[in-house]
Amino acid sequence: MSQKGYLNIELLKPLDEARYLTAENASRYRVIMRFFYEEHQRLRYFMYKEDVYRYMKQFEVFSDYTPEKCEQDLNALTQWKNLISTQDTTKATTLEEFKNKRFRYQLSPYSVELERMTVRLESLSGYGGSLEPSLFERIYTGLLKLESMAETSDISAVSRWWQDLNKDFESIYHNATDYIASLQSAKADELMQTEAFILYKDRMIDYLRDFIKDLQRFSAAIEEYLKNLDEGLSENIIAKIVEYELDIPRLDRVLKPEELREEIKSRWDNLSGWFLGFDGDESEAYRLLSATNEIIRKITRFAARLAENRSRSLNRKQDYLKLAKFFTDCEDLKACHELSATVFGVFNTRHLAGEFERHTESINSGVWEEKPLEFVIKPKVRNYSDGTATDIIPDQSEAKAKKLKEYIKGLQEEEAIMDSLIKRNKIVLADLPEVEPFVRTTLLRWIGKAMGNGKRTGKTDDGRIYRVRLPKSHERIWLRCNDGNINMPAFIIEFEDLVV
């Protein structure tokens, strides 16, 4: 629901300070402004026309630069409020020197920010960003302090809490979305299709999964907390933040209480809407989770395709064995030659020169009728040594069969344990005893698969159809496991057409 906002009158005015970036002589203006900015960073705030002229003349591209052009450029930048000029009368000893008005120049506050922005833009490549899972925990921990902040009379502590909460939220909002956008770009798709990507696949998937774990864990908790939050507490917090901001003495700006309150309230609405959703739409946290899962699926697809291509070109053992059997089954040498020509094509003719000992002078005898003669050919390179004998490849078929049998047995045991949890065609998480870690993983996978569609239904690996129901009273439970406990809603998983 849109609210009536307040229009800042400054938005209706042209930004004269940015003209030097696109003006006719922008090449000169930008070099001058960068010179002022670099000196400003070195705490040298004031400079004279002579300083600017000497700096410009050292570059060959400005070889025709004159003091008159320098003065024109400084006047233009002063007129656009990029530079602030002040008459320097400290060294004027005569009336004539005073009338000549020797000025010194410094950057305006707007110009400092503009140059700082252009420096960042020049070094910008891609989207950047990163995923920090701990930020969700920090936001959740910060929200839990909201009630104590509403009761305290120390408005400075409330302001510090509000600044920390906004800083963590902005880090998620900007860094996470930028990082996800970089992985969804066309350049990322190209890199994922290269062989070098195989080395980084596992690290990237682990990085994304760690982020998803904290996102799933704390976003649900944050959503539940915000749903049950009393609106009066948030209004109380906003009032204290407004009071603190109004108490700060400012010379450059007079804050209006209503505008300040509207600005702070919009920030709070953005934070809560990011986790709860705006106007009934999906929340941004859910969209971020879906986008991250889709990226993991895309990475897995690309990696599987690369691995398939690699195995297709490298693992030719069965092909070679089949081909060797064809040659073994040939009746005579002629048939082998014909098969070789069919499989490999006609070989290039090679002429061998040497001292051959022929046993016949007949010109009609072929090379296949001559006795074989061995030649030892060594490469003409330095540091050559005979290679070592290759090891045989041991037969691992028995070990593989044993491993497969153990794996199938483990699956059957896990399936039996899962079947034992089904009572009256359903699994009630609130009634479960302490379970194994694989049980927790299986239940979470079933719940996640069902919650991903509108009907909240899914199908297990063995084909059983189930439906996930939420508790009517929004009850939460602790699912106890051997390696730790997890707090989650008291879901109920119901199976269809199941006889237990």
C-alpha cells in the first residue's frame, strides 16, 4: 500500500557540480579535478593557479596548455561550484598586487563525493558482492533486543542499535544480491563451461550451501518474530530514533520531524517486508533462497556436462578392448590390414633408410614377406632416459560389488527406520523420539520439496506421495538428533494410500 511521500525540493534542481564530467573540455576538467582530489586526500586543501598549470604541462597530451586556458578552466569549475575560490591577500604588499586578486582554490564537498564515486567506478569490474551467512544471525539477534530497546530511556543506545541493524541489513541487501547477480550473468555462464571450473565447483557449492543453511534457519525465525511483533513497539522505537536525530545540532540542514519519521519508518518497512513480503507477494528472502538453489543446480549441470565430455574423451578402455577383440578374431593378416584401414584409415607412407639385410633380390617381394628388423628410435632431446615400465591395472570388480552390496544394505536399513516412524499413515514431528542425522536430513528434504510448490505435496524416492501440513497454532518444536537439535515448525507429513 503506497503512502503519500514528501518531495525533496533539491531533486527539481539541476546538478551543476556534475557538468565537468560531460562538458566539451571534460578531458581537461577531469584531470584538474582528479589533481585536486588526490591533493585533498593528502590533506593539501588549497592550491593556486600556478600549481594546476605546472601539473597539466607535465603531460604530453596537454603540451599546448597555456596559463590563459588554465585560468578559464578554473573559472568554469568555480562557476559550476566544483571549486571554491578565495582571494589570497597574505602576500600582497602593494595596492596593485591586491587588485590583481590572486586566488587559491579548494574542492567543494559535492566535488569530493563526485570524484570519490568516479574513482570507484573506474575500478569497478562485474557485480562484486559476497555472501555472509552470519549476517542473518546478527539481524535475528538484533531484533530480539527490540523489546529492551523500547523500554530503555537511553536514546543513544537505541540509535546505535538501529545503525547496526541497518548496516547488517544493507550488507545482505547489496552484497548478497550483487553476488547472486554476478553468478547469473552471461560471463559466469561462459566460465562455468570451461574445464578450469571443475576445480572450483565443490568450493563454490559448499560456499552457497553454507549461506543457504543460515538463510533457511534464521529467515524463518525472523519471519515468525516479525509476524508476532506488536506494532506499538516498532512505533516506540521509531519515535526514540527521531528524538535522537533531532537532538543532534546541525548547521547545514534543518530536519523536519515528520519527514525524518517517514524516512525511518520506510527503512523499517523495507526490512520487515524483505522477510515477510510486500502486499502478499513472495518475500525477498524466499526469492534469494530460490535463486541460490537454482545457481547450485546450474553449477551441478555444467559440472556434470563437463565431466561427461571429459570421460567421453578419456575413458575409452572398453572401446579399445572391443577393438582388440575384433583384431583377434581376424582370420589372417590381410583381414587385419583391411580392418585397420576401415577403423583407422590409410596410413601415410613412410620411407625407412638404413642397412637392411635382404634375403632375396626379387623386386616382386613385398615388405610383409621380409623378415622383421628392429630399430631403436630415441628422441633427439637432452636429458633423455628410458621410461619406467607401466604398472598393471588391478581388477577392482570384487571390491566394487562388495561396496555396492554394503550401500544397498544401508539404504534398506534407512528405509526400514523411516517406515517405523510412520504411524497411521503420517509422521508427526512433535511425537518423534531422538533420531539419527540421516532421518533429519530426509525429513527436511521431504518438507523442502513439498513447500516448493503450491499444493505442498511431494513424492519420496520409492514413489510414495505425501502432503505436508502446517500446525494450525504455529507451534514450534525441537527435533532432537544425535548430533544436535533443530528448532522448527511442528510439521505433519501425511502419506496417501499407505498401509503400515
